Amino acid sequence: MRRNRIPSDVPLPEPPEALRRGPLREGAFGKALHDPRTAVVVGRWLGPAFAVCFVTGLISHYMQHQPSWLAIPSRPVWGYRVTQGLHVATGLAAIPLLLVKLWVVYPRLYVWPPARSVRHAVERLTVAVLVAAALFELITGLINIVEWYPWPFPFVPVHFWIGWVATGSVVLHIAVQLPVIAAHWRRGPEALPAVDGPSRRGLLAGLAASVGVVTLATVGETVAPLAEVSPLAFRRPRVGSQHLPVNRTAAAAGVLPVVHDPGWRLTVLGPQELSLSRDELLAMPQHTVKLPIACVEGWSASATWSGVRVRDLLDRAGAPHDATLRVVSLEKFGAYAVMEMRKEYTRDPLTLLALTVNGETLNEDHGYPARIIAPNRPGVLQTKWVDRMEVLA
């Protein structure tokens, strides 16, 4: 069988550029919108979002898990509401920012050779850690908002420590890329040709619009006046039992069989032990406060609470002024079934053992027969279904 052969003197056609080039060479990073200038501009937005997320995340973590060396004030009463609202809002805004940043710089992930030197290898390794940690933080944070935990690890400590990894990687990356950032911080001769200018402006305008839409569509869970224009808010401030959202119901906590026990009594263990029925608590001087309840998922809502001041109970129990109080819930297996408060909270006149909310007797889902409400306090520490209080030395 005769085969057709191409004469050796006939030149072969050049392969397409993408095939001829193979992996991107260093210096090939310069096509429209995949240039250093665009990367720097997006990074100027993403960096502050990450910084706010990290700082407010630290505040939230240490307020929930207060170290012995840290004194947390009970004022302003709206402090945790603002910081945690910012944490979730900036975290959501960072999602489109990070996706666009990765799209702009993704050609750099395929440069060839993959490592030209030890320094270059370390730089690329830090980028890999940064991308992985940032994606992990934003994805798990988003899933936490809807209270879905498909992973086998505890969310709070892992999210906390990966946050440190992500922040350290960001700082290291900025240090390594500082010359590039400085060169492209302002528009200069390195900018794209004019023909690419509108494309960049269009990308950045679209990115700003997407961040604005995401923020407006979700921030109503913290900013009550915007609740009606936030269709994607996971909670509505005034929607729920007794005009308040509920995260953990009495049924989910497994306390329904005991909360309406007519023999329930609050026990206060101190120098002078107290045992008080709900009627006896209602016979004590009642105080009314308006305080927000704010949860780690980012939602918050204000309500009017009435009940007995915690400091009045401590005084009747003969507790020292600087004593720490341990509060134990009827809930047996919750992660926050036992909570501690230091004097900054226990002696605050706004800290109540609440018996009513918004003029109504607490229902089961809001902590009947009694719950804690305190200013500037994470919602998970506003213990519901209180069983006893223990004065600690």
C-alpha cells in the first residue's frame, strides 16, 4: 500500500500559539485584565475586607472564649452587634472580590518553570497556602451562616486558626509583592493600552456593583431598616417567635419535657444559697431594659426585656463584688449549656435574669422559665432555660 508523504522541503504550518507556548513563561502575564495593575486595584479592595474580617473575627472569638488576661467591657451595649455584623457583611462582600482577584491572577498559577529559585518556590508555596486558606475561610463561614455543618471538625477553633494562617499568608504575600504593588498602585506608564481601559473600568464597575448588591441583599439581618430590601438575609430582625428570630428551639435543645415543670426553682449557689420559684422571682423588683441580641451568624435584633437584675440575686446570695458567675442551663448537651460571666457583666445594671420579652412571658424557644440577657454579649452566651447560678471565687 502506497502512503502519501509530505516532501521534506515543504514547511509545516505553525501550531497555535497556545500549543506552541506550552505553560506560561514568566513575563507572559500581561493580557487584557490579567495584568498587574488590575490585580493591584482589586487587591486594594480585598485587603481591607480581609483585615476587617480578621479583626472582627478575633473580637468575636475572644468574646465567646474570654481568656483570663482579657477584660471585656459591657459597653457599648451594641458593640458585639456592630462588630459581628461587620464580620459577616465583609466576609460576604469578600467572596466576589476574591473570585475576581483569582480570575485576574490565574495565569500566574501556570508560569513555567514552576520554581526558578528557592525564593520563587517559597513565594509560590505561600500563594498556594493563601488561596487555600482564604477559600476555606469564606466557604466555611458562608455555610456557618445557614447553620449547616457537613464537616467532621469543630467549626469555631478551626475557623479561628485558619484565619490566622490566611492573615499571615496575606501579610507575607504583600511583603514579597511590595515592589509590584508600589509600581502599579497608581496609573502610570505600565498601565494597559487605552483600548483595554474601558474593559478594566467595566470589570471594576461590575465588581463594585456585585459587592454592593451582595451587601444590600444581606445586611438587613443586622440593619433593621434595610430588612425589607435584603431578600437574601438569612434572618429577619422582627420575624420569629415573639417578634425575635430563634436559632435553637426548645425542641432542638431537648428541654421541652422540663421547662414547664411546676416544681422548677432557680438555685443560686453562693455564701447564702438561694432557691427561688418563678413566682418568687416575679415578686422581686423588676427592671426593664432594651437590648439587642446578636448572634455569630451575623443577625441581630433589639427587644424589650424585663426581669431581675443579676447583681440583685448575687447580693442576696452574699457574693463578693468581683465574683465570677457560672450559669448552667437545663439543656444538657449544648456547646454553651454552661456559661461564665465576670463582674463587668454581673454587676452591670442592664444584665438581667429575664422573665419576659416584648411585654410577654418568655416562651419555650426564648428561654422559659428564665434566661440571661446582658449588654455587648454574643447571643450564644445569653443562656436560655437557666437552671442554676454558681458564685465562683
